[in-house]
Amino acid sequence: MTLKLENVTKKFGSFTAVDNLSLEIPDNQIFGFLGANGAGKTTTFRMILNLLDQSSGTITWREQKIDYSKSDLIGYLPEERGLYPKLKVREQLIYLGKLRGMTKQDVIEELTKWLDRLKVPQYMDMKVEELSKGGNQQKIQFISAVIHKPQLLILDEPFSGLDPVNVELLKEAVVELKENGTSIVFSSHRMEHVEELCQHLCMMQHGKPILHGDIREIKRSFGKKNLSIQADFNLDFVERIPGVVKVKYLADRALCQIENEDISQHILEQLIGKGFVRKFELDEPSLNDIFIEKAGAAYE
């Protein structure tokens, strides 16, 4: 019951947007696509949805190709928002819901529930153009993608342009949908969103997957750890301890990347007796650390 991409390539003339991508995306999970603009995420989504034909390779969901007959089972939030500005929210969602096989009454019930859930019940009879740009229009676009209770939901940069409060609201909604059985695939250029929501991910660069799999396994196999030290004495000596890969000094602390967790014990031994240690915290590597190592470049 998975979404499966096998050796999928998409060329536009001589340009290869997606290059030999093979993935299995488990059902009932939140799966994250990470990559800078131009990495191939949106093109991949459009091929999954059969809005674009792949140049080669196969894409199946539950062992079948996705076509128009499955549109009632799938929700899609495109990165380019596309609501009708002159229509009222109610009219717009009734129209879109009917395209998905819903009755007017079903749409109104679900729409009322979602507007309350996203803390904007007053928008029911407002025109889209009357809503503030960005965040509030985006909430309505999100509702349009989920109102028919899809089994597969594809979200392209769902949190871009939202303030932190609305990001949290939408994240909670996404987790709730997953807990109710929806399989969710989303893209983001914000690593922390993927880190927080996903169990599996694919990092893309120039159309190729440079890393994919279970996030915990990826972090474990990376080996290196992060160590944060806060102390009331000079920490310059830490960078000379064997096994310390790099150190970033902030006003009140040193952030170290170390080869493995055993190194942290050597560092701790050398700190003892030098003064007051306020914080000594060992952490998993961040996705950003891993991306920099794999891609050979900073993420942004």
C-alpha cells in the first residue's frame, strides 16, 4: 500500500529536472521532500499526480497508476496558490467539493469544522480577495486540499509565507490528518519542519536524491554528534582536542561537531577542574549538518 517511484526521470529538452529517482513512500506516514528551489520537488509531485508525464520510469500508488478516476482519493496543495479571488469562500469550496464528489451539505459541514479548527470562522462568506494575502488565503487553499478527506495528501511548501502561530496551527492539522489515516507527502526548504513532522525523508539536489530513508537511521549512520558547552571560562582549547571536527564560538558557549559520542567524554574530562560548567549537552546531528556534508554546500 505504498507510493512507489522507480527510476523516474523528467527532462525538459536538454535539462534534466528529476534524474533517476527511486523511492518507496509508506502509507499512513508523513514523508518529507527536502531541497532548495530547483531541486526537483515540485516536478516530482506533478508526475506523481499525473499532471506531468515522466520521461522514463514508473510511478504507482497501491500498485496502480494515478489517474483522474482517483482524484477523489487525493488532495493537492500546490506551491502556486490558485483560488478564485471574486468568489466567496463558501461558494468556492462548494464548487471544489462537488468536483470531488461531495454534496453541498457535506461541504458546508466540513468547511465549518475546518474554519473553526484554523480559527477563521468569520471567513465563510467573505470573498477570497478580501482575506489578507498569504496566510489567510493559504488556510482556505489548505482546506480545499483536505475537505474531501483524501487518502493521499500532497502538500508543496505548505508553511511558506505563514507566521509562526499559523505554522503551528497547520502543523497540528497535518499531524491530526495523519493520525486519522491520511498518507501525507510534503516538501519544504525548512529543515526543522521536516525534522519535526516526518519519520522518512528524501533530500534532493539538482534532481537527484542525495539521501533518503528513516530520519533516525540517517542520523545514526551519520555518526557525528553535536555538543553544546556553556562555561564560565575560555573554551578555545576545545578545538584542539582530537575528534573535534569543528567548533563555532558564540558569546556564551561553544558549539562543537564531534566524530562520535565517545569524544564527548574526553572533552568532559578536560573541562573538569577548569571552572564552572553551566551546560554540557550532547545532541544528534541536525539535518542541516548532514545536508552540508552530503551536498558539499550550505543548504540555503
